[in-house]
Amino acid sequence: MAIASPPGVGQVIDGVIEGQAQRLDPLAEQVQGWLRNAVARGGPTGLQLKNFLHGIWLGHPLHPALTDVPIGAWSAALLMDLFGPSKGADAAVAIGTLAAVPTALAGLADWIDTEGKPRRVGLVHATLNSLGLGLYVWSWLARRSGNRQLGVLLSTTGYSVGVVSAWLGGELVDRMGTGVSRNAWEPPVQDFQVAAREADLREGQLAAGEITVDGQKLPLVLLKQGGQIYALSGVCSHWGGPLAEGQLVGECVQCPWHGSQFSMRDGSVRQGPAQFAQPCFETRVRDGNVEVRTPRAAR
């Protein structure tokens, strides 16, 4: 008779979060509403700040890049608390605490546009991070006041909380795909393929196209403008929204799900929350058909 293995720590944490879904979802929705209103009240400046925190300027999500600083500093502080020097540990606690603030802001910017389970897990992740940060601030104050024993106890507790939170962060990316480009596994199109009939395209209007590569159907979004035909992957790199159902804003296609904007000319991100550019295709017209392929430099 088979004996079921006991659940791991990760399964227990996941079970607790899902068990509290009815409580977490309304709270998460409310917090997201507050944050979205704050961005809206900021006008263009608020939107620019949100885009900056997404990491659009970096071409990579900013939050995971920033997390290395507080994690590294607090890990160093833990080791120096154990083996010395004490002043170095105090400095590392301070550095990690300061670096945690922009890291948290970047994480919140990404979390605003999540839904379902990633939103629930992200809320718990952020709550634990906030608790850990509070413990480190308290630790820093205790160290400065000369109560080193309390300071070490608080920072060690904060580090333990951070380990659990970091595990949840890994779950968000590795298991749920949060922050991962939805185009990462699209195969390159080696040879020109028919995507649509040119007669079906209207000047200045988005249109849907489709090709098949290695048995996989790839939706496209097409635009005929100024005598040119532009083609991008039709799957938004952020959460997979159908770009062909979006709007044309200037030269950009705007995703109907979360409002990300991509240049139809080269696929570059012009507005978040998307952080990765859309795959862009070469186009040509043959026998009344619009044909596309992946540029050689991108294969």
C-alpha cells in the first residue's frame, strides 16, 4: 500500500494562501485600486514613474534586478553578526534597508497589473517583505541606540521572514510565469509565410494575421500605414493579451488587457506594464498576400 509523502513547506504555504483566497482577493483588489488611483492622480508624471519602476528603460524588469542589493547586504550583515566585525554588520543592515525601498516600489508597480493567484501570492509576498523591512528598520535603530543584542535578534528574525518571502517571489516567476515574456518560446520564422491577404488590410487600422511554425499557430497583429506593412507577434509579452483586438495609438498598438503600448515599427515598448519588446517581422507582398518572416538578426 502506497504511503503518501508529507507535504513540503512550499505546499503548506501555497495551501494557506489558497485557503484564504476569499479574504485576500477583495483586499488585493482594494489595494490595487488605491495604487492605480495614485498613478492616475500623478498624470503623465505618475505614468512615467510607473514606467521607470517597471524597468522599460532597462529592457528588463527592474524589481528582480534591485532585489540583489538588499538580499546581498542583509546576508552579509548576518554573517558579520556571527563572525564580526560588528560595525560592518551595522553598515550592511543600513545599506540593505535603504535599498529595500526602491526595490519594494518596483515590485508594487509590477503587482498592480496582476490578477488571480499571482495577485494573491504577490500580496502575501509584499506583506512579508514589508514586515521584514520593518524589523530591519527597528534593528538599525536598536543598533544605533547601543542595544546590539536586540538589533541582532530583530535583523535575524527579519532575515528569516525574508527567506519565506523570497521563496514566494521565486514561485511567482518560476511556477506562475509572472514577469516572463509570453513570446519567449515562439519559434523563429525562417522563411516567408503568408499571414493575411493584402486586400483585407485597411490603411491605418490594426488587423489580425496568423502563421503556423512547427505545428504551432502564431497570431500576428498587422498594420498598413503610409505604404508600409508592419507585423508584430499578436501575443502581448506582458500577460498574453490579443494585440490585434487592441487600439492604435499613434504608431503604437495598445494591448486591450493592461494598456501596454508597442511601436508597430520595431516592437519596442513605449508604455508599460510590459517590459519586453514584441517580436517584429519582416514583411513583403507577393501575389496579393502579406508574407512575414523573422529578421535574420533575431533568429
